[in-house]
Amino acid sequence: MAVSGSAESRSINDVELPIPNFIGGEWIRSSTSDALPVHDPGTGELLGHVPLSTDDDVQAAVAAAKEALGAWRATPAAGRVQILFRLKALLDEHRDDLARELSREHGKNVAETAGEIQRGIENVEHACGIPTLMMGETLEDVTRGVDCETVRQPLGVFAGITPYNFPVMIPMWFWPYAVATGNTFVLKPSEQDPLTHQRIVQLAVEAGLPSGVLNVVHGNASVAQALVEHPDVVGVSFVGSSSVARDVYARAGLAGKRVQALGGAKNHMVVLPDADLDLATDSAVSSIFGSAGQRCLANSILVGVGEAYDRLRVGLLDRASSLPVGYGLDGGTFMGPVISRRHRDRVVGLIDQGEREGASVVLDGRGFQVDGYPEGHWVGPTILEGVEPGMSVGQEEIFGPVAGLTRAGSVEDAITLMHEIGYGNATSIFTTSGRAARDFRYHAGISMIGVNIGVAAPMACFPFGGSRGSFYGDLKAQGKDAIEFFTDKRVVISRW
């Protein structure tokens, strides 16, 4: 059953009915009546229902993408990006409304959701450079009378499976590049907060994206698995937990598909005695407690080197204990709720476990409540002291507003601590010593490194992705890697 694609968001995200999939240019209700509620995590208000789409829905979406592929690939690159230019303009026009919608759906404050929208826009903007970024190379007379050239060509239908923590930005790490390079795309967004990206798709349609080029199928893990295993899907982009990323990588690789699977993180911020402690403390607070800790770049383990530890501890405790926690749309809110009651219980359970394993809870956010919002999924800022790599809170990604404090005698000791963790996503060092910063960068073995930066988030023109247990694949998100991932280099050798 199709639903009008030109209506406002309320008509396609009806609270009473499951929100529609977007297949072949139409908003289509899933073939199932099974659905999950989507709630405002701050108020508990019901925002809509997301369908648990069926294999038939997946088949229809992939078929629509496959059908659209020929005409879309034949569209000149300069023509494809004109649509993305128009989309960028529309995103700029609607960014304030999108930020408010995203705050209701996710819980982050409006400043954070506006930042997420901006990061998504930057990826669209970078993808607009495809006519240059997709260029090949030539060399004449590789031998007498023979010329050689490479051309980049799209591969087919790609799929994206994305998480709840950045429900607008992360899909836009993938599909704008895929469609700009001439592929078509099927997106499976998170079932926990899929509503705002529906508006992004509406704007893409308004910008002129042809039917079938971008498709959206909502659902749970079964939809994701169906996309990974579909024979007509040539590549998969995934962001989520490391255990699932590893499984997606194995399944897709076994089927001969391209795959970039971004997993979890357990990031360390290393603070040296010569650091600007005010800057380090402010950066730690923003990194750990921003977005209620629900981001893969959060530096959740703070390593104070030598005498820096005590000063860092005092400053962090002072700042964290006075953070304004509340509803994301209320003025003055720094930190909002976590995404769901289930996730709140998981975070609290890990704090409990850390305490049992010997960490000291010096700031306790368990049982935190916000006046006027009794149904919110609240966890207050929490600080655990004495966190060791052997503890669950020293190894597992908590994905909540929980800081772990630990000591190190030197930069080398801090790096050793980092290497006892299975992840390798991001890390930061705070120092005024160029030599220390260079040594850290040289030996850290981590993919994204901040120097006096609390959140080492690359701009769209640089690759985003980790190492070790944080990433499975060869080519990462964003930057030149995105162009490499969504195209194949074809070599043509000619004699005339």
C-alpha cells in the first residue's frame, strides 16, 4: 500500500500506524503488521511505530534498486551531483527543524543534533565533488603504440545498516557517496530512532533523486541479515557493535561482497603533567558525557600520567557533578537521556559490575531523575576510579555517561594500557610537548588520534574508521576511501 511521498513528515510517520518503507520512489507500508514503538527517550511520549519488515519487503527494495541501476549509472556524474547540490541546499534550509526532530527522537540536546546534521551535510557536500574524485588515470605509450588508462565504474546495489547513536549522520557516510558514484542503495536504519532520516529521504526526493536509487527498509536484525545475504547486493556498509561487525564481515566476505564494518570502541584520553589541565578537563567532559556517552569516539578511559592524575581527577569530578542534565529541547541542557529503558538498565548493570570488580564509584549516576520527566531514561554523570583493563568496565564499551579513571607512570605505560584492550578506534593525548605528541602518534596503533582534541572526529574529506576489533574491512567511511569502496578501477589497454 503506497502512501503519498509529498506529504509532511507527520503523514508518513503516523503514530497509529507503522512508518512506511521507501521502495521504488514510493512510501509503502510493510507487508507485516508487526511493529515496535518509537518513544521520546526524555518524556516517554510515543512518536510512532517502526515495522519489522519481512523478507518480501527486502526483496522488493533490492529489486527496485536493481531496476533503477541502469538508467542511474548512465546519468552523467555531473548530472547526478546536481541532485546532491539541491539536497544540500534543502538540508541547510531545514537544519533547525531537523535538529529539533532529532532531539525528540534521540534525546541529545539541540546543539548536538545540529552538529550531527551539519556533519551529514558535509558528507553530501563532499560527495558533490564526484566528477573530480571519480576521475581515472592515463599513460600513453606504455609500450610503442599502446596506451593504458583506468576508469572508475559503479558496482551495483549497495546496502547500509546503521545504528541509533547518529541516525542522520551515519547513513550519510554511505548512501550519498554510493549514489553519486552511480550505484543504487538500500538502507536499513536503526529501529530505535528512524523518523528523522525519513525527512532526509523526503528532501532527497524533493531534490530530484529518481525512483529506486535510494530505498529504505525498516526492521530488526532479520532485515539486516537478509540484506547482507541477498545475491543482488554487491557491498555492505555497517556500523554497530564489534561482535555484529565481525559477523557481517564474515558473511559478506564469504559471499564475495565488498564490506566495511565499523564496530565498537574503548577509547583512552592520555593527559600528561605539562598539559593545559583546563582544556583537558573541558575536553574530557565533552567527550565522555556529550550525547550521554553514546558515541564511538567518546574517550571513556582517562589516563592521568604522573602528577597529572590528581589534578585531572579533581577537575573532572567538579565539572561532572554540576552538569545540567535534562530534556534535550529545554534550554541549558548539556546532557540528555540514553536511548531506551533497556539501554539504561544495561549501563547501570555495568556500573554495578565495575563496582563489584573493585572500581570505586566516586560520582554515581544510578537512580538519577530529572524533575518533570519521570518517564525519561536517565543515567547521571558517573565516574569510576581505579579502572583496570581486566575489569568489565575497562574492556567493554559502556556507551553511556561513564568515565573510568586510571593512572600511568609514563606515556609508554599509557600506550601499554591501550594495547590491552581489543579495540582500536580512537585515542587522544593532551600535552604541550611536540615530541611527546609525535611519539604517541607513532606508537599508539590507533586509527583516529587527537592531539589536544577530545573527540577525534575526521571531517568528511578524511576517512573515518578504527583498527583491530573496531573495524573489519579495508576501506573506511568518508574521504577517498568512500570513492574507492563504491567503485571499481577498470584498466583499459588499447592499441589503434
